[in-house]
Amino acid sequence: MTVKELRQGLRRGIFIYPFIGIHLLAIVAMAAEFQMKEVETFTEYAGLLNLFLFLPGEMFSGVFWVVAGAVCLLLMPLGGLALMGQELEDGNHELLLMTPLSRWKVVRGKFLALWGLCLLTASSLLPYLIVRYLIGGIDVWRNVIMAFTVVLFSAMMCAGAIGASSFKRISLRIIILLLFTGSMLVSLYVVEIGAALLTKRAGWVFNLNGLSVAFCYIMLGLALARSRIRLVVHHYELKPSWMILGVLLLTPFVVLMATPMTLGHAGGVALIGMGLVGWFADRSPKAPKWVEAPVASIPGAERGRAENEPPPLPGSTIQAETGSPRVEG
């Protein structure tokens, strides 16, 4: 599934045009940084998923990272808004699920393909990073953190875009993606601001909370897409996609309660728990292994079976209770 999507994605304009555009913009950004007296502003809060590092202000990291963030964090993941719709509109997901592929494998393959395109684009910027380092005045650790932020945040946005793409109407897809992004940003800044107020810097508590946000929302985005391709939903069950949307709405409130209760340390534990809830919320109905599969009801099968049975022995009757012959006389 991943290979198929990658082969198709590398030919699409959603990859080719941003790939060319980001290199043109990176050249312009490098030329602009050559003219700047100070490229980076020192800050103690250079940690994972701190989006203020991309914005002009007290934590600004340079024009180059603004370009990289705009393309890799926003533009390329938005291409995932069309991925699941192709399978659902034509009914291809039903054919895929008749193969050994499970629902998780279908969704995971699309996610890895879209995220792989983002990683390929981001890794192509390595020569520009080397040039920035040779210019001087660049903090190596900060740029490493920025690179990991691009990788993790693009993964969350890819998962959210794939989850939103499983809805039919484009307006509904945009609303779901905005809901996903809003829930993610609120949870992210609650746990990271709590850790920053505690440690006065972006330490290991700050970074671990950032990793927990990435885990939670990657799981929730993929779980939303997975819930939309479930083939059988019983009348007494809650619609699977509603459950995941409910988890998205509740997650910021759970984080708001968990962060003060742990004094800013372990708000990420609540995010890990909510990610696991999304993982196990939608379980495919399966019969126990000891239950035998029902006999196929094929017209004419019973008649053909009766014609192929040998005739009974003369003078014998069949006992219905035991199924054993009894000879009389």
C-alpha cells in the first residue's frame, strides 16, 4: 500500500510544484539572511514543537525556517485531503478489505506515503543547512530541534489531513481538519507552557511532552480515517467516527485537568492515554476462534447433496436422535 501511494504521489503536482517552489524560496531566504545582521534570536525555549520558533518575534529562527515550515508543515500535508476520498467514492476500500490488508494497513500505507513525501522534501534542504552553518552565528542544537519539529509536526498534520479526507464533502473535510488542528494546538501549548513555567527552559520534560502530543494526534488522525472505512456497523453501536470526533473534542479538556494536577510535569501522560483510547475505540467485530463459520446457503446445494447420498440398506431405518442405523428382522 505504501509503495503504491508513493509511486502515485511522486508523479502528482502536489509534490512536484511544492518541491520546486521550496528550493526557489530557500534560495531567496538564504539571500535575505546574508543581509541580516542577526539571523537567530537566542532563547532558552528552543524545544520540540515550539511553533513560536518559526514566527518573527523574540524566538525567531530566521527566514529559512519560515519557508521550510510553510511548505513542509502546511502546504504538503494538505495534499492528503484527497487521499481517502478516492477510495471511498469509488468503493475501492471494500475491495482492499477483501485482501489480506486490514483497515490499519490501508490507513497506515497512505499516511507513510504522504509523510514520506514531506520527509523527502525536508531532507532535500540539508545543503542549505550546511551553508547556514558555514556562515556562522547558527546554534547547531537549535537547528536540530527545528528539523525534528518539522518532522513531527508534519506527521501530525498528515494524519489529520488523511482523517479529514475520509469525509465526502470538501466543506466537511475543512471543518474536520480545523477541529483537529485546533484540538492539537490547544493540547500542545497547554502541556508545553506548563513545562516551560516549571523549568524556565525547554528541558527534557518539555521535549517529552512534545513527543506525547505527536503520539496522541497521529493516533487520533489515523483512527478517524480507519473508523470511516468500517464495513459493518450494528444498529445498537455508536457510529465509530463520532467516537473519534468526541475524543478530539475531549482531549484538550483532559489535558487542561491533567497538567495542573501533575504540576506541569506529566500533562503528556493524559495525551498518551487519549491516543490509546483512539487506538482501541473502534474495534472490528470478530467472533471467537471456537465459533464455526456458518454453512453457505447456496441454492440447489441441498438437492445435489441428497442426490449424491447412497440409498439406505433394505430393512433398515435411521434413528434421528443418534444418527445410527438399526436393522430390523
